[in-house]
Amino acid sequence: MTLSERLVAHPVGLLAILCAMQALVWTLAPALTHSAPPLDVVEMLVWGREGVVATYKHPNLPGLLLEAVRRLTFDALWPAYALAQACVVASFIAVYLLGRDLLGSSRALAGTLLLTGIFYYSWPTPEMNHNLMQMPLWAWTCLALWRSVQGGRLVVRACRGPIVVCRSVPAMRRAGSCRPRATATPGCGAALRERGPPAGGPVPC
């Protein structure tokens, strides 16, 4: 059996290689070539140092995470790029898991590999901002929504909180509207309606 055949036969291993290469290349590339961090990273670092929960633009989840990473790594810059790639890798994993549930391991792996050809999963990823922070949150929410419908588990409401913390009112509206749209599976709508309002009560929009 050739190496390529072995990798195809073990999609999880190939997914791990993909995630490792994504994180390594797009962490080292800006760390070795940029003389200053991207504009959004600077803004997030400034807001993070102030310790504010939200700004006039958005909730401050990316800024708070960057500030925590900055303190843990003694003001090094490259961990900001690594944190951004952690968001991309988390998105890859969620997409693979959802694809595996729907189409099987091989097709799930193919779909995840195709994500690397999308612009937003490559060139802009060193710039840690709200757009990048949303990617894994939405990906894992879709996975949780699918699995909660299939298995009857109450996990959807718990996933909405981080999205609201990451983005502002438009995200709240999208998070509130994703439940009635998820009716592709027979009985899905009825199953979700039984869960009631989101945890903590209704979200003001």
C-alpha cells in the first residue's frame, strides 16, 4: 500500500496533517515576514489591554483572548498568529465532523481539504479579528445543532452564548433565527421547538 493510499484509508491522520500544516505555515509566515502586526491585531490588543467586555463596535472576545495570550507569552507577537490559526483549525475539525456524519469519512475529508482553497481560510487568517473568531463558533454551532436534532441532546442553547459574545446584534438575530430554519430532517422542527427559549431567556434584538 502506497503512502497516499494509507492516508486516504486513515482520514483522521490526514486531517491532523492538514491542521498541523495550516497552523505551522500561517503562523511562521507572518511571524518571519511582518515587521508589525496587522491593523486589526493592533486594535484587538489595545482593546484587550483595557479589559472591556464590549466596545462601540462589537463585543470584545477576540481582544480578551489576545490579551490573555499576550500575558501568558510575555508580550511575544507570534502567539497572536497562532491563536488565529487555532480558530481556523477548530473550523476544519468541525466541518470534518459534520461532513462525516452526513456523507462519510472520505467525502468529509475531501470537503475539508477544499476549504484550503477558499481565500478566507488562507491569506487573511494572520489578522485575528471578529470575522476570524466567528468561523469556529458558527462551525461548531452547526455541528451541535445537527447532533442535537439527531440525538435529542440539549446542546444548541449552550453554543449560542459565545457567538453573541463574539459579534454584535446581527449575530444575535442570526443565532435566534437558526432554530426554525433547521428543518431538513423529518421531525427536526418539532424537536427543536420543544427545547424552549435560549438559556438565560430571550436575546434582545
